[in-house]
Amino acid sequence: QVQLVESGGGLVQPGGSLRLSCAASGSIFSIHAMGWYRQVPGNERELVASLTSGGHTNYAESVKGRFTISRDGAENTVYLQMNSLKPEDTAVYYCNAEVTSDYDLRYADNYWGKGTPVTVSS
């Protein structure tokens, strides 16, 4: 009932910037939090940044000062502005959302996008 679609990934040189977008659609009553995770093959998926409906943010130590998460509530879209990119930022980036659907207001479930790859290389 809820779908997350990421976009904006690609190839960028070290020191460059990318802006990822994640659009949530479907039977959404409210979104309590949205976030970005990333995963490298062989590693566990890690939190990059998150944003609650109250405006609280959380960032991985490795991206503090370089990445910024923001949300367009009216459009149910979350963004990740990535600046000063490093090769170690290379990963598949996944959007996550904690959503209460119109179908059942008792629940708040996590949903995942399919991921968008980011490659930082010369």
C-alpha cells in the first residue's frame, strides 16, 4: 500500500555533490519519520541520516557536516544533500519511512525503497 521510490544516485568525483530524493506514495495517513540508509556488499545496512516529523535529525558520524537531510511534507518526499563526497561514501542508498497508512491507523510500519546506487570515484 505504500511505495518509496529513490532517485538521484549516480557517479560523481570525490569532492562532488549529489542530491537524493525519495518520494512516498500510496495509502498514507501520516509519516512519522524518514531516513536514508546505505549498504556496501558484504556489510550491514547502516543509518546515514534520519528526520522525524518533529524536525529532529540524526546523522552518522562519518557524514556529519557533509550531508543534510530534509523533508517536503506536502509532497511526502525526503531529500539527502550530499556534499564533499568521498570514495567511502560509495554504496547503495536506501530510503526508509515509518508510515501509518489509511488502512489501519493503529499501526506504524517501516517501508523501504529499492535503493539507488552512489559511486564516488575519480
